[in-house]
Amino acid sequence: MFLNKKQQRMRFTRILCCFVFERGRDFKKMRRNIVHVGSGQLTYEIREIVAVANELAALGVDITWENIGDPVAKGESIPHWIKEIITDLVGQDDTYGYVATRGVSKTQQFLAECVNSRGGTQITKDDIVFFNGLGDAVAKIFGFLKREARVIGPSPAYSTHSSAEAAHSGYNHLTYELDPENGWLPDLEDLENKVKYNDAIAGILIINPDNPTGAVYPREVLEKMVDIARRHRIFIICDEIYSHIVYDDASTVHLSEVIGEVPGMALRGISKEYPWPGGRCGWLEVYNQNSYPMFRQYIQSIVNAKMLEVCSTSLPQHSIPLVMGHPNYRGHLEMRRDMFHRRADEAYDMLKDVEGISVIKPKGAFYMSVLFDDGVLNSDQTLAIGNERVRGYIEEKIENVEVDKRFVYYLLAATGICVVPLTGFCCSRKGFRITLLETDDDKRRWTFQTVADSIRAYLESNQGSAGDEACRLAV
């Protein structure tokens, strides 16, 4: 078919426009895709809710921060004798210099002797590796694990671990269930079956004492988890950051006491014990790294990655033998255990009789998870919010969110109390986590009581409309 000159010009114009449009789209693209396949998995609900709280604060809401485990931010004072030790170290020139990549030698030796005094698996100082907080350690652990090798962890899951594992693999984090009907202890049958029938699983993650539930694992449970790892020739990671914060009838059983010949590592630190979260000082205790050549190579890759950074911050490392070896340290830990025990009892007593929820009293760490009964939450429930701008803001936020997150947003807007939804912990169960950290007794009791009253008001908020609908259908 022949085109006249006008048709030719129109066709040329269309081709030119398409060319310009496509070139414009190309200019919006980089030559290579630089985004990691797991980037979408990097979520951290514990801090993401801070952005919402800050917006509400700007609208006049007085925020009570119950979202993060920072004892110092909640008013806990560091003992004077610990401050004196750190102040003295600040005056010493060598605390300003580099240290060995794995850590300060005398501190490594001190910690190795602490491990060996437990009587379980024995280690040397070279099995202690320091990091700038456990967040740094977790990033290295998963960052240098082969992408196809998966680590299964608990659900509810602490976000640092679950997000790092998911980002490393590019898939949703693999989980085994913690059973609220059994004190939030692991469902060992669920774990066994998932490990047995998924040969991509190369490791098991344990958090003991657990965050966010406050569960503390008995020796026999840990022994059974180690046995699963032994039979399937996989390694174990145990986050023990809260290992010296246990109370009620619970006691600490370290991984080193039960791991036997299984390869593994425990994650430890000073952020929750001194407490010195801003010190960013954590370490790995590595067990049986010579049990498998591949495991030894993997651990060496983590050390090599740390070597590229030269070393971790030196000052907190220098403090550890002086603080943990001080005659006051045992009493310091006992005082804090008693303090958190009392607060756990207090929170449990204020919430246990609220209809529509279940609470399991924690035995370790400083959190408590509140679980909503199945089916009690829906998308019509509300809390009274007097500030029109605040109500408008939060009603936009609740679109298409999980029902427990919806409650958390209403609680935040109506009362200023900032908690974290359980679905933000890689969990299908609906609920939220609250801390036991507030040092002001009156404010802490007000917080627990206000949460209890808010749950009642929220669950009752649409009962009238539900009853009217039931009557209408009956007619």
C-alpha cells in the first residue's frame, strides 16, 4: 500500500514520538539493576512505627515509647561503679586505638574462660569474635552464608534476625512455631518436620530468652533442638543477649552447655546487661568450628569480612573484664532480675483478666506479648480520638493493614502508647508486644492499665452495630 505525503508525515511523527518516549524511559533506568534481590525483606516494625508516632507527636499527641528495648531511654540509671570503670578507661590512650580484628586479647581470654567454666563445650579465645553490636554480627552471619542455605527461626521472630535471613535468601523467612498454649516454647514436631523435609535448611536459630515473648527454654527443650541439628548435620545460632535476665522459676542454660559436638555459635553483648546499648558491643562464641571443614570456612569468611573493617569499637571491649569481673556485678544482675520479675507480675496481673486476650507471663528478657483471641478483631473497631487531625491521619493509616496493627495505630493515636504488633514479628498470630522497662512506677502502672482499658473499649466499640445486624438478619 502506497502512502501519500501527508500520511507519510503522520507515520514518521508517530514513529518519532514512540522513539522519544522509549528513549525517555531508558533514561529513567540504570544500565544494570543494582538492587539486591532481598531488599524488599528488610523491614523493622519496631522502629518503623516510630515514624507514625513522630507524625502524631507533631499533631500534639504525647508519646509513651513502648516499642524498643532500650533500658536507658526508659530511665534506668547505670550503676556508679560501672561509670567509674568506663570513665577511667576513657582516660587511657590505648582505648582510642585499633585492636585486633577478633577483639581485645585479654577480653577474649576472659570470655573464653567464662564459657569454659560452665563445664560444657570448651573454646579458646580465638573462638570469641567481636562486632559493633549484634546487628553487625547478624548482618555478617547471613551476609556471608550461601544464598541457597536457609536458617529457620522462631515465629514470632525478632525482626533483626528474620529480616536479615529473608534478605539474604530473597524469600520470606522460614519459621517454626512457638506455642502460646505451652508457654511460648517451640513446637518441636513442627521444627523437626520442616528441617526433615526441606534440605535447604542449613541452620536453626534459637532466641533464648526469647524476644518478643519472654519465654525461657528449659534444658530438655534445648537438648532436643540440638539433637535435631545433630541428626540432620546442620548448625545452630543462639541469640543469648538476655541470658542473664531470667526470673520466676526459670534458669539460664547456655548453648555451650548442651551443644555437644554440633557446630554453632551464641550471640552475646552488653547492651541489655550493663546496660549500654549505645556502646554497640557484641560478640560471637563459636563452638566446634573444626567439626566440619565447611563450617570452619564459613566462620573464617565472617572473620575475614570483619577484617576489612579492621576491628570493632575498642572502648567497650576493654571494659568487659573489669565490669563483668567486678565483685558488684553478680549483685547488679540479681537486682535487675528481681526488678523485671516484679514488673512482669505487675503487667500480667493488670492484663490477665481482660476478655478477648491471652497473656503468658514472661520468665526472661523484658517484654511481654499479648495475644488476641481468634476472631475478636475486625476492621470496624475504633477508639475515641478527640483531636480531629489525629483521627484523620490515623484513619488513612489503617487502610489495608493487619487487624492487630490497626489496633496498635488506634492505641497510639488515642493514648500515645506505642507498642509493636505481633504480625510485625514475622507471625500470623494477632497481638502486640509491650516492654517492662519504664522506671517511673506511676507511669508504668498507668501504661499497663491504659492498655487494658483500651483493649476493652476497642473490642466493645462495634458490639452495638454487630447486635443490630444480628437482629436485622433474625427478622
